[in-house]
Amino acid sequence: MVEAVGTEPQNLAILFADIVDSSRLYATYGDAEARRIVSACLDRMTRIVSEHRGAVVKTIGDEIMCSFPSADEAVTAAVQMHQSLREETANGRLHRGLSLRIGLHQGPVVREGPDIFGDAVNLAARMAALSKAHQVMTTRQTVELLDGGLRPLARFVDQSTVKGQSGEFALYEIVWDTEEATLATAQAPRPERQRVALDVNFGETTWTVDAEKPALTIGRSSQCDVVVNDTKASRLHAKVEYAKGRFTIKDVSTNGTHLRLEETGTHHIRRDELALTSSGLISLGRPVDAASPLLVRIVLRKDVERL
């Protein structure tokens, strides 16, 4: 059992398991019987958590939140939850038709009394929300922490965002059904993703805008990422942003932003935005002069990344 208490961050695997469509049970069987069915299922999940050195942090209606010392133990517990529920609903020990959706993520958390907080909790909750009946969803970061015996169960699904988090996250499903897992491992190619990045160069410094740093500010103010000391530049002149594999520049200035892009030529935007589809030059408040030391240069990169 995980019992450490304190304000120092701990690296734990957080798991959320939710009984799918429990509201239907209450509508069909009434409060008392539905509560008995839900409680029996939660009790079984709680025993599985304990068997894998985990601890139930709290129960929220028909959902449990748990912590584990490692991703290996969390994934093994999640797989056993699904397998146990399938067996026990088939033999009648648990109500037929019950199913779970599970999400998990490992990362730094902080304990406050009996509760746990942190980005890892938010990510695990998001994984559970994206999960469907009979699924276990997790993040790429968690998959990379799994040992060699469990990692082949992970199958890349998609990219997604999490409210309050910058950038995108690679989503993986843990394929727990034996036949499905064999098929996924034997036939599915290792997924690839095209990673795009925009290098922003000014002076001797280069900044990279991508999924991990999805926004960059340019202007005369020292509070901007890229500081351009020019009388034509506004304090906050423009923003370069990334979303879903694409880059845009948004002008918020008085004098506008001039651009010369390799593929689409020259542009002038003022209080407007433009898609950055190729490399090129950015000039704040003035037409582009290739010899000017005040130019901001952008380089669009596209790389294939194995997931």
C-alpha cells in the first residue's frame, strides 16, 4: 500500500476506473438494488488495487481513483479489473452487462491529507474520459515506463489535448484481451507521426514552436519571448501559435506585420492572422528588407517520429 504523506512531490501512477452507464442501473432497478450492484463491483476493484500494491484514494459515485508505485502495477491492475469483471459477470457473481472504462498516467503528484493533486491526476482523469467501455487508455509517457513484458500491449490511438496543459499528447490503448493483444502485436505496424516544428531565429537566438511550446510572443517589450527594439514595433506586436499540426501568426500591433514566405510570397497583416505554411521572413511594422538586422527568420521543419 502507498502510505507516504507530505507535501514533497511523489512519482506515482494514477488510475481512474469508472462503471459505464451506471445511471441505467438506477433507472432500471431502483436506488437500493443499483447501489448494491455498484458497490459489489467497486469492492472487487478495490481488492485488485490492493493486490497490486495500490491504494484507493477516493470513491466518487461509481468511479474509483487509485495510486500505484509504478506504471507496471497500475497497468496490471487495470488489465485484471477488466478480466475479472468479464469472468464474474459471465458466471453470475457480478451483475451481467457491467463494464468499465479506465484511464491512467504516471507522473509527479502531491499529497494533501488523504487526497492527491497534480498534473498526473488531471491527465489520468482525461485518459478515463477518453476511454470507452472495456478500454484502458494511457499516455505515451506512461507507456515508455512499462517493462518489456507489458509494453507490447500498448497500441497508439491518436493525438489529443488536455485542458490546462500545453501541447498535444499521444494516446495509447492497453489491449488487455489476449486474442486482441496477440493480433495487435503481430499485425499492427509501429505507428509513425509527422512532427512539425517552427524555428524562430532572431539575432543569435533560436526558439522552437511546437506541441511542447505552442505559443511565442514577438514585440518591443522585454516581456516578449522575442524582443525586437524598433520604433515601428508595438510592445506586443505578434503571436506565433501552434495547434493540431499547423502554425499561425496573429498580428496585434498598430503598424501591422510584413512577411515574405517561400511558398506564398509577400503578405501584410494588421489585426489579423496568417497561416505559416513555409519558411520565410517576418518584419515588424516595415516592409521586408532582406538586409535588415531587425528581421525575424522562421524555418518550418517536418520530421517523421516513431511513437
